[in-house]
Amino acid sequence: RNAAPVTGNILWAKLLLRRIEDPMRRFKGHSSLMQNSKDAKKIVKMYNKVARALVEFETLWHNAWIKSIEAARSGLQATLIVRHPRTHKLFVNFDREILQLIRETKSLQRVHVVIPQAARMVLHQEDKFK
């Protein structure tokens, strides 16, 4: 429910896959149903198609998140305090993507998704950013 966007999408795919795996295991346990039945072959084929799509969906979200890590980390290189060119007032130049990266990393860790080293390094420095 309140998961970060990437985590929510990955969790959705994982949970849906888990929901279709249990009936499929039961179905496969009845070998008499599986032998020479056109319907059984159609069911297995459809299951494989849906399972493959869900795994691909999860992988796409995970890979897109991994690619976004470097963009978020580049915000760490920016000057933290900048002066407005006309008013000369000082402003905090903090990239909110860093906080989103931290939130996403924490959420993904809780659901046991592989976290790249770059994201772990940012998470390790969380106290400095808050």
C-alpha cells in the first residue's frame, strides 16, 4: 500500500505470481489430468506465458531503478548552497531524488530484492542527508 513506487510494482508482480503458482502446483500434482489433455496443455501454456510476463515486468522495474541510481547520486555532486543570481539570496540546492533513492532502497531491502552497491552507499549515509 504505502510502498515506494518501484517497490510497489515489484511487490505486485511477486504477489500475483505467487497467487497463480499454488493452483498450478495442485494442477500439476494430478498427473492423470495432465496426460494427453488439450485443456491441460492450454492451461500450462497460459500459466507459463503469464508467469514469464510477471517476471519480465519485475525485472524491467528493477533494471530501470538500477539505471536511475546514478542519476540520483549525481545530485550529491551539486553545490549544496547556491546564491540566486539576481536577489543574491542563499538557497539550499538539495536533490529530492536522493531521498527517494533512500526510501526505495529501504523498501526493496525489506522485500529481499538485490540492492546495488551504489544504492547501499547512499543508504549508509542517510543520516547526513536528513
